[in-house]
Amino acid sequence: MERTRFFRRPVVWIILVILGAVVLSQLFTAGPSYHRVDTSVALDQLHTAKINKAVFQDKEQTLQLDLAQKTKFGDTTTDRIEAQFPYEVGGQVWNEVLDAKAANRVTGPADTKVSSDSIWVSLLVNLLPIALLVLLLLFFMSQMQGGGSRVLNFGKSKAKMITKDTPKTTFADVAGADEAVEELHEIKDFLQNPAKYQALGAKIPKGVLLFGPPGTGKTLLARAVAGEAGVPFYSISGSDFVEMFVGVGASRVRDLFEQAKSNAPAIVFVDEIDAVGRHRGAGMGGGHDEREQTLNQLLVEMDGFDTKGGVILIAATNRPDILDPALLRPGRFDRQIPVDAPDMEGRKAILRVHAKGKPFTPDVDLDSVARRTPGFSGADLANVINESALLTARKDQRAITNDSLEESIDRVIAGPQRRTRVMSDQEKKITAYHEGGHALVAWALPHAAPVHKVTILSRGRSLGHTLVLPTEDKYTQTRAEMIDTLAYALGGRAAEELVFHEPTTGAGNDIEKATQLARAMITQYGMSSKLGAIKYGTSGDEPFLGRNMGHERDYSDAVAAEIDGEMRALIELAHDEAWEILVEYRDVLDNIVLELMEKETLSTADMARICARVAKRPPMAPYHGFGKRQPSTEPPVLTPAEKETLKAQAQADGASVGGSSSNNSDGTH
């Protein structure tokens, strides 16, 4: 629209007409064409040929000759030639022309021509710069009259306003984040019924920070607030504030909050606020940059809110640890709401939300899918349902089956199956022993999660995998559980050593995870009786410097050697435990391998049948890091639920004993 208006201006058309006239003038006034030759060739013609006309062009430094008869020059036969000579030999060339004229070799005129531009060319040269300046001025004036996307409006906010016509997301579309929804429900109520809170002297929160791992629903929650609140909702990304021009970010922050205040009550949502809200003075490039100016303006705007204005800032980030402390203090972000991966009930609710409108076979149990997906985020669960629908369509089926759901879970965990990867029988056998070692060790350990599936089908970058799933959500781990996790991780390596007498590269990822866990046990969780309950190394204080540069070693070389020794001791303890299990149940390991080679995938039922005689091992290496402190011999108190369980068990045992006594009495009579 603006471009059409610009070309409707008469000045623009006048300039275009002048340019067209100049071009046409040059086309129609062009003279006959001359064949370009070397200067020496033209001088030879002056010495030997008859010439009707010679023209010496002083400005262009060319000599044009009209020959009396056509002559062949290379592949061209012509009677008109032209030579361009260097400036320093111009006088010599002109003297040659005069000599040819005196010798009657030039029968016609021999002229010197000082070319002059046409009036159109002169007008173009003189008026074109002025015309360009006028056009540029008109262009900028037209931009100054427009909205936020024009050239001069770098400082205008790029926020998108959610209107009533936008398809709404409501809290009914959000599942698995009940606490966050409850907090945001209150924010919505603040905006819709402010008098209710002001009557009690309560102040409306100025900011709400949603933080948590990727894919847990932070942006979805913000969209739900926009759909529920019924007030203007401005959405912008943190990266939209910063440009290469100094001051643009701060200007956009001012413009954004001016818009919000003029339409209050309103909500401003900044996604990925860590792009603009990082700790000031951090990083390798110094502290004073455009991002810091933007952050300073954001801090000022949040402090400058009118507490009765009804403007609330909602921000989302995956990295709250790198945000500036001034941004996080009360009075700016009054509420910080964690949005973590959902628990079992949350996963069930999320699966039901994403399953709406999709056909499933009657045997599909979404609760079972929730139990098989611990640690999955909301985005992961949505991907599971979507992948299962795609797999069903690929098979030309009409409803989603359990097999499709199982395959989609495997795809999310380990990637798509590599059907084109062909392994030799020997590699398959090594992979089967590796995965069988993991599965058998996990089956025998008292604190390991139950084995759900073992497969030697290649997925992603792995040649096979063993899937263990906890029976319930766990938020803490004991030392014994972590040592069992180490033994499970090293079960594949131990099986390779036991059977083939050498390890392979297939255990690389297992060793990496075991090393990370052992280091965390020693340096973060204080699970070493020798080193005690001390945290070694300060990592995470400056995460914006990078994963390694932000880690500071605050202990001596002697302590570092002790840490390495304790890590090695933990790894060896777990490795030995895995080795002993595999040696004791070598025949069971061989049976697992034989069935894996035949079926490629074993289920929980298959493992229960093969490992029927495998007994649970006693706990490894009890903790002795008490020093002079003597732990209590009294057991922990029983919770009401535990008391009820014991009471029911006692009643069942009593009934069983009474029944057996009655039977014995009948037998004696």
C-alpha cells in the first residue's frame, strides 16, 4: 500500500520521464559503428591505404578512419575502423594524420573533434544528484508517517497483540502443571477483580517468572493466560529487543510498556527472557553492551509500574540461573513459578489432552503409557501421541494401537529404527551379550528399576538398548540406589569382558554416564566416607562463561587425587558386582542372548521367564561415613499408611493361622 502511494507522486514520474528521455536520446543519436583495432593497425592504414575521412577524438582518445575500400581485419571485413590510443601518444597520432593528409592518402576531411555531451546528458549529470536527494527525502518522510515496521521505527516494539479473534488456548488445554495453573488463575483474577484484593491492601504482582526444563509447557501456560484473562496480551521474544543499533533495545522496551499501560489492565509476555536478562558484567566481551542497556531499561520499567495500573509481566526461561539478580528480586518478579516435568498423574492428564480426537483401539491403556514414560516432558508426550498417529497412518490402519505407541516411545527415547544398518552375526552376538549383561544385572540388583524391554534393534546411534522403568516417580536417590545404577551401567562392559575377554566401543556411553554419576556422588552429594560431606568445585555460578570456563576448582591437587581415587573405587565396586552376577548366572545370560538373537526384542514377561531363578543380591558396600557419630538403633516412625498396611497384613496372617488350626482339629477327630 505504501509503495503504491509512493509511486503515485508526480515528482517521481517526472524524474522517470527525464531518465527515459535521456536513454532514448542516446539510443537514437548513436552514430555508425566502427570496428575496434590496435593503434598500430590504424597507423599502418594511414601509411598505406586510401582514406576518405579521418576523425581525431580528443576526449575519448580515439582515431576513426573511413577507408576507401573494405579491408579484412581478422575475421571482420569493414571500411570503418577505430583505434584507441594512450594519452601520451596523442600528439604523435595527430601528426601521422596530418602527414597522410599532406600526402593525399586522406582524400576527405581530417578533423579534430572535441566531443560535447548532449543537453539531455548535461541535464542528467546536473540534476540527477538533486533528484536522488529529493526522492530519498520523500521516502524517509513517508516512512515517518507509518507504523512500527518502517525504516525509522527501529525503536518500536515488535510485540504481537493477542486479540479476541485469535484462537484461544485456555487452562483446560493445560495438564500436568496444576500448581502453575493455580498461581496463574490468581493472576487472571487480579486483573479481572482488582478491587477484591485492593480492599485487603494487597498489591498486584508486577512480574511472574515461569522457569523449568524445555518442553514443560511454559509458553503454553502463557497462551492459556492470554485466552483466559480477557485483557490485552502482548507477546514478544527476548531476542526481539536487541538489534545491531545502539539504543534500539531500550527504545523497544519503553514502547512496549507504553502500549501496555495505555491499554491497562494488560499482560506482557516475554518468552526466553534470558536473551536480554542475563547477568550484567558477565561474559568474555566485557559488561557494557546493547543487551545491558536493554536490561537496565527493563528494570526501570518494571520498577516504574503503577501498582494500580494493572500491567503484569510474565516471562519464561529455561535458565533462571543466568538471570540478573536485580531482575529476580521481589518487586520485579514477585512470583517465580517452577514448571517441571510432570509426575505420573500429570503424564496421564497430558496424554488424555493430546489423545482427544484421535481413534485408539480398545486395548490401548494411556495410564500404562504414562507409567512407561517417566521423566518425559509435556512436549515429549505430545510427540509420542503424534508419532503414534503418524506410524498408524504409515501402516494404513484406522486406529492407533499399543504397538504404535510402544514404537513411538522408543523413537522418542532412542530415535528411529535403523532398518538399513546391517550388522554381521558376530556384531549381533556382541550386542546381544552387551544388552543381556545390562538386563541380567538390573534384574539381580535390589535397587535397580525393573527391566521393561531388551532389544538389539539399532536405533539412532545405538546398536541396541535396555529399557528399565521405575514403578513410581522418585525425586531423591539413596547411595545404595546410585551404586546399583553404576553396576547396571557397567553390566554391558562386564559381559563383554567375561565372554569375549576384551571390551568394545559399545560401552562408551555407559562409561561416560557412570563416570558422571560417580563424580557427582563424591563431589556434589558427599557420599565418600573418606572425603566427607563437602562439595568440591563451584560449578554453575557463572554458567554464561561456558560449561568448562564456569567451573572453578577450589581444592588442592592432593584432594583432586583423593577424588579420583574415590571415583575409581566406586566404579570398581560396581564393576565387580556386575561381574559376580554374570559369573553366577552365566547360563541365564546365554539364554537371554539366544532368545535375543532369535526374537531381537524381549519383554518383561520374557525376562521373568528366563530369569526365574535369579535371586536379588544383598546391598553393596553399606555406608560407613559416620566418623565418631553413632547412628541410632531405633527404626524410623511408621506413617499412618504403613501402620494400616501392617495391621491388614497381621489380620491376614491371623486368619491364615486360624484356618490351618481348624483344619488340624478336624483331622484329629
